[in-house]
Amino acid sequence: MLTLLLWVACASRHRTDTAPVTDTARAETGTPDTAPPDTAPPDTAPPDTAQGDTGEPTDTGRPDTGAAWTPCAGYGEPTGTGRVVDTDLDELSGLAVSRTQPGVLWTHEDSGNPAQLVALDTSGNTLARFDVDAPNVDWEDLAIGRCDADAPDTGAPGDACLWLGDIGSNGARSDLALLRIREPDLATATAGTLHAEVYPVRYPDTPQDAEGLAVLPDGTPLVVTKRADATAGLYTLPSVAGIPVTDLLEHMADVATGAAGEDLSARATAADLSPDGSRLLVRAYLHLREYDVTDLHAPVLLGERPFGLELQGEAVAWDPLAGGYRQVAEGRRPTLFHVPCESTGP
């Protein structure tokens, strides 16, 4: 019955661009964390015969430093661009879109899987697979940003860093960490071992579970927690030129991830910041919300956003080159979705 209700709720969702409202904080209930039933969603993917992308904006090929990024004034309908070809990638838990290599999507799996970063194209084909020299205790999200905001931006892959959030904590772990890795250039390598700079993190209050990670334009990581009361906490890790200077996370604000009283359907499972740091996407099982975070201490809800039908969606990422955002879920051969901009504006 729970599965049926979740699907009915998800299938009946409509895009709503609501007037901005300011989120208010609510206390965490501490309800034990549970995932949706592991049943396969309806097959919404394009036919397997298609190798190329169709129906998407053409990539410009230009690097995006953040200053040129323009927010979407509206969004189109979610479009399946392909399915993940590798059947071993069945627990995808993070997604980041390269800002210097058009059409490259970085992803990873969560606990119990190899410590690897995988590059996919937008049709779901595997482009590269790299080992990471740090353990995958419970990698829950992936983000991309400038390695050093003070250095010249050459537009090369080496200017960007991928951040992995080893932040899953259903059992109140004390060994949480963020991993920082230089983005590989796929023109020179598609396999090998990547070095990760490991930065331990801890909360200033009680231990929390988290599945969302983003990066501010200056390289500062932002952790988005997963709570059972339809809220999420936003925590930054103070940094200088992209290098953390402490292990103590700083609480910035809380945001509402669903309606008051929601539990499972509103738990935050992924997050991403726009390149200029002004817009935050927060994904939940049956919600995708966009916030204006120009002031991280006072986020403003801009509205619910459209998303592709998934049962256990745990990844979302802005696509600065093609516009809009992309998403993928756990499961065998999941669909890659693209939600394009309908128009751009302030």
C-alpha cells in the first residue's frame, strides 16, 4: 500500500511556481531512517537502440565560471535522455555535471560499493571509471566547484574539484568526512587511481544523517542534512581558497523540504548549488524544491520544481552548459532525466 501511495502521489505531481516564502526551522524528531520499498519503477526511458542524446539543448562547449550562469525563469518537462548501461551501477547516490567537459556526468555509488568515481555521458554510456584512494564508508552525494577561487580560471578540467560526501550516518557515525579530488581530464585518462584530500567533519550540535552536498563559488562545501520532520539543515565547512580550515561545520539555516507532518516523502536525499551560489536545489523522495540562497542565513523557497518519475531518487545536479538540471535514481539501469530551462531571467 505504501508503494502505491507513493507512486500515486508522485505521478500526480504538477509543477508549481509559487510565490517566495521564507522557510522556518523545526526541530528534528529523530525518527529512524527508512528507505522506500525496493520495487522497480515504470520504464520511462527511451529505447535502448538510441546511443545519442535527443531533444536537449545543444551544449555550448564553453566553460562556466559561475558569473555567466543565468537562473531559469521556468522549466520544461522532464525528458529521459538514456538509461545507465552498466548494470553494476545500481546504487547511484550522487551526481555532478562537468562545467568544462560538455556532456560529462560524474557519479558514484553509496556504502557497500567500490570507492570509485564514474563518468557517464547523457545517454548513460560509461566514459571512464577511476578508483579513489579513500574508503567508501557511506558516500551519499557529489558536487563540483572551483578548486581555488583566487586562482585564474583557465577553463580546464584541472580548475575544478569534485567533492564526495562521506556523510551518511544512519547510526550516528563519528567518522564523517568530505573528500576533495581534482576533476580528471577525460582527454588524457579514462582510468586509474585518483588522490583524495580527506577532511573530517563534525556537527556543532547533535550528530545527523545527511545525503546532500554542494559547493559555494569560493570552494566552501555545503552539507544538507536529512531529517524526519520535513526539514533539512544547511551547514558549511569554513574554508579559505577552497581548503577547509576546521573540521567543525557551521549551521547556517534550516529549510522546509515538504509540508508540515510529512516524513519519508520529504526527507532530503540530494542537493546542488548553482555555479554562482544563488540557487539551491534540494531533492526529496517526492519533492524537488528550489531556494534562493543569496543569503545563506535566510533561504527563500522559490517553489516546487518538476522531476522525472522515480521511486528512490537520490541525485540531482544543475547543468550550466545545457541549462536546467539532471537527475538519476538508484536501481538497475535507471533513467537519466534532464529538466530544461523554458526561459531564463533574473
